[in-house]
Amino acid sequence: MGDLVFSYSIWRKQGVWSLLRHLRLVLLRRLHHALWDCRYDAFEAEPTSTLLDRKHLKPNNSDNLSLAREYTPSPRLAVGWILDGLKEDLSGFSFVDFGSGRGRVLLAAAERPFRKIRGIEFSQRLHQEATRNIAEYPDEKLLCKDLKSICVDAEEFELPDQDCVFYFYNPFDASLLEKVITNALDTAQARGNRILLVYYNPVHQAVVSRQNRLRAIPLPLSVRIKMKLFSPYPACVYGNIHLQDTA
Ligand SMILES: C[S@@+](CC[C@H](N)C(=O)[O-])C[C@H]1O[C@@H](n2cnc3c(N)ncnc32)[C@H](O)[C@@H]1O
């Protein structure tokens, strides 16, 4: 009933195209859960598919709640398409999910041979649930065993001194996104590390594209087609360049 009322209000306020876009999104999210993500329900001590509204996040030591987005999980298939589409030897990279919630993306990433995987989550409750999900996940499914959720604000997190894949599923507002990305680029530049930045549902894409130390990396055509047709949201991938390299 709630969905119907929401759809009606979109149609009244924004017109028929917005309504169709909204219905496509709802349909794709439900299909991903019904056809794929539900297969993992049995392995999850704390179900990752349940949404958590911002007012329940109750972050630990953070003034950034007003900039946060609610907890909502990425579809695993889309995460897999993107990571496999990076066409890199992932064993040379660490993986960091900024705003990692109950750990679904961490566990999807751990099915690939990353050096280490870190989830940054400022909600104590979600962090504890992610820790339980990680502890109880079947070991034989994990190619990367160095896997942790850390309860900290994304602004405070100390980055691994390694080449990294950073994953953002639209976790917070543009101002904080800009701070976090600028800090990550400064750190990587000072240490000479590579960064591949994946931005899923890139609502604040302008923040990323105006960074002159990042260049867009196109995903392979087959991945772009799958994402366009079957992913609820698009994704962008960027890689860092050191300015002195291009001078
Ligand atoms: C859209 S959810 C994404 C969850 C997970 N990455 C996924 O894709 O399944 C965004 C998450 O970012 C977290 N978050 C928001 N602001 C944060 C901040 N400043 N520091 C750390 N985590 C934050 C929220 O608590 C929420 O769990």
C-alpha cells in the first residue's frame, strides 16, 4: 500500500517518466533479491537485505549523521559484474567499502582474491551485525580471509598503504564525499599507491568527475550492457593519476 501511495505521489509531482523510472527500480531491486540475493540468506546471521532508516543508524563518535544515507544493500550480482569488469589482478589490491553496512559487499568482494578487505561503517549496530555475518560466513566461500568491518566515521579512517579498490554505494552527501575522496587521493599520491574507485548509484558524480587526479575507466562493453539492462543503478569507475606523471 505504501509503495502505491509513493508511486502515485511521484506521478502527480514528477510526471509519467519519473514514475516509470521508479517502477523499473523497484522491479529490478525485487528481481535481484528474488532471483539471486535470496540464495545467500542461509549464510547470513543478520539478514543484509533489510533496510535501516537513517534515524536508527546511531553513529559512534560522528557529527556526520545528517549527511548519511540510510542503510540499503547493493545487489551482489552488480557488485560482481563491476569487480570482475575491472580486469585487474585483484590479488594486488586491498578493497575498502566506505559505508559497509551489514557487510554484504565485503562478503561479495571476499569471493575474489583481494589482499585484504575493510568495511568502514559508523553505525555501531550495523558494524556489529557485519562482524557477525563475517564470522559466520562459510569459510570455503572466501578467497580473501583478511576481512574486517571497522566501526569508524569514513572521514577518520586510516587507509591501507597498498593499491586499493574503493567502493562507494552512495553512502553520504556531496560535501563529505568530496572530503573523503580528496583525502584518499592525497594519501595515495604521497605513498605512490594506485586507486580504483567504484561509485555505484553515482548521485554526486560531479564531485568525482571534477577531481583532476581521477580519470574515468570504462567497464568492458559486456558489463556495461548487463549494468544498463539489469542493474537497478549505474556505476562509474575511476583510476587515480599522479599529476607529476602527466606533467
Ligand atoms: C547505502 S548503504 C551501503 C551499504 C553497503 N556498502 C552496500 O553496498 O551494501 C550506506 C551505508 O553508509 C553508512 N554511512 C553513512 N555515512 C557514513 C559515515 N560518515 N561513515 C561511515 N559510514 C557511513 C550508512 O550507515 C550505511 O550503512
